[in-house]
Amino acid sequence: MPLPKIPALAVRAYTATTALGGGLDAQREALEARRSGLRRNDFGHDPLDTWIGRVAGIEDAPLPPALADWDCRNNRLAWMALQHDGLPDAIEAARARYGAQRVAVIVGTSTSSIGATEEAYARLENGRVPADLRRPQIHQPHSLGAFVRTATGLAGPCVTVATACSSSAKVFAQAARLIEAGVVDAALVGGVDTLCGSVLFGFNSLGLVSSQPARPFDAARDGLSLGEAGGYALLERDDGSAALRLLGYGESSDAHHMSAPHPKGLGARLAMSDALQRAGLDAADIGYLNLHGTATPSNDGVEARAVAALFGPGLHASSTKGWTGHTLGAAGIVESVFAMIALEHGLLPGTLNSRAPDPACGPQIRFDNAHRRIDHAMNNSFGFGGNNCSLVFGRA
């Protein structure tokens, strides 16, 4: 039975901070210039031979004194990302309009502040965590959500979503349900993930990390480049005054394998079709699709087959991970931001670093940038365990 169309939500403000820089202008200018943020891995004491998308300046940007107890690399990036594109003013306006308890905080992450926990174990003093890291609030998965709630002063429901690489896409779906149910009137959604040893060496142990910059959907692709990022969006009920809207979401779970997607892309296709149904749209209405596109041989092939089964050859679909790296739990928000940039500016990114299209992938996969007005855009975010989420955004 078809899913009912859901009420649209206004996107009052949105922003991202990635290896491309802080804020929307930095993202858009790098996408336009096809300038990658990837660099040779210089993270850690014994860097893995790979390329990474590292955000500059985190190490030199401690949290303000009032938030010092939350200080760690992940929360620093969370704070940095909060400062751009009018987001603080938009949050304050929502709090004044509805009251702090009626604005939710829903954020996604893959590893939260585990980097601080790694450091604590590496520096044990007679079997005890060193004094400067003896702060339990940063050594737990909810560190990100609790920090953002504290930093913004919002007092509504607070959730940290950790569903691997779909985390900060699923926050949009959770926000939509809370607002539709009347639990809250607005929601600050987003996601933050920072590089750490567990991420770099964990993905490498799975044979998924390339020694070259990621080449999504290239015939010779051989693995991903990891990155870090943070981003947010403020969602409210739509009153017709916002330039952009969240129109639909689709979620599914393959339950096929711990790290590999269903070989026929059944979960991916279900997430995309459900998002379209909730948005009240047909596949032909989508002008741009930001693909999950990790540059691993299996994942790209499966996603391309799912896209070709649902969309016609005229769709412009691309992966932007050649610009930022795979930002894991932050990928959903970052690539939703890129989809909204496409809507606002008519800039449809291609696929960076890739040169020889995989003949097994359909004509929807584009390597070159394009420029044209579109009215609807979709973002795909797929995580380990076949945890899938697709989002549809539109112009007002």
C-alpha cells in the first residue's frame, strides 16, 4: 500500500564544516572549482598510507571556558560547525518563538568522542585515566547530543543517533515524526564525526581504505578515503516562507550482512521509493541525487543498480566523497547540505577524481558538474548492516 504524503518541513537554516572549509560559501566554492579537500594522511603518530578529509584548525580551537568540561576533538568540531550561516540566530529565534523545551536536538554520529577515550587509554597513569580526561560525559556515545544541547541551551528531547553512515540522515526522519506528532515545534538536526585511530585502522582492517584519493564509480575504484565533518539544519513546520523544505524520507534495513549491502540493492531501492512516496513525487521529479557513493567496489555497484532500477537516464546523480572523504556519521548532513546547495544555486556536483566510468553503472552517474535550476533533490545515506535512509528536499 502506498505511503501517505507527509507535511513538509521548513529548513530555516543549514550549514556544514568539512575539509573544504567552514560554512556554505566554502562548500559551494570548492564544489564549483572542483577543488578537493583530501590530503595525504597526517593523522596520528603512525599514519596509515591513505588520503583523508581533515578539518583544519580543530587542534587550535578549544571550547569556550563555560563549555570546557566537554572539550574533545569531536565536540570542538561540533562547536565550530555551529557558528556559521546564521545558525545561532536561527536557533535563538526558534527558542524565542516556541520555548526551549519545544525545540528538539537530534544529531547523528558514528564514533562520537571515542578519540578522547583512545587518548585516555594511551595515557593511563597507574591504570587510571589521566586527570585532564577524567570527564565521564565525553566517554560515552551520547557525548555529541548532550554537548550540543548544553551549547545551544535547547531543552527539548535530545537524541544521539548512531546507525553508522546513515546516522545524520536519519535525524531528519526522527525530527519529522516528532514534529508531526506534536511533541515539539522545531528541531535542530545534524551530525558530527571526527577522525580517530578506531575509524582509520578499523576500516583498513576491513580492506575498505584506498591508498589513493577516493574514485567513486570509477572502473578502477579500490576503496574509500575517510574524512571528518560537522553540520546542522533547523527544521520547523512549513508556513510557506522558507526557501527550502524537507519533503520526504525513506528508511529501510537490509539485515543482509554486517558490512555489505544487499547484492540487489533492495534496501536502498526501498528507502528511495519510500522517500518519493512520502514527498508525493515521482522519480522523474528529482533533478539531483547525491549518492552514498563510497568508492568501494561492492557498494557503488549495488547503489548504481538500485538507482538505475528506479530512475530514468536523465537524472544527474553523483558522489561528492571525492571532495570531503567519507565523513561517516556526518555524511548524511553534509550531503544533504550539498543537495540543498544544488537546489538554491543550481550547482549539480559531478564526481571528483573519477575518470573511467564503470560500464556496469547506469547513465545516471555523472562525473562532470552541471548547472541548471532544479526543484527537487535527493540524498542517499547507507550504513553498515544495511541501514538505509533517503531524503527528499525541495524549493518552496
